Amino acid sequence: MAAFDTTRTTYGTASFASRAVAFVSDLALNVQAWNDARVTRNALTDLTDRELADIGLSRGEIDGVARSNLIR
């Protein structure tokens, strides 16, 4: 007896759609990460050297902290 599987979508269509959704999702996540780093960098830059020292940072470490994923 032969069986015919009708549950699969047309080849290429689903993969293109999933790639498009993944691209838009990655783009949104990258924009969000960039904005988070920008806000963090601006907040830390506004602190005085004394305030930075109180939290254990120096001016040279601001970019590294803003780009790190440890805090988020």
C-alpha cells in the first residue's frame, strides 16, 4: 500500500520564510543590544571619577562594561 505525506510544506517556501523571520529577529536584537550599550555608556560617562571609583571602575573600562553581556 502506498502512502502520500501531505503534511509538509512546499520546499523552499518555509525555509525562506523562517530565514526572513530570523533575519528580522536578529536585526531587532542587535538594535536592542546597541541601544542598551549606548544607554549604559552614557550613564557611566556622566558619573564623576569619584563615583566610578566607588563602583570599582575607571574611565577606561566604560566601553568594556557597556559592551559586556554580564550585566544584562
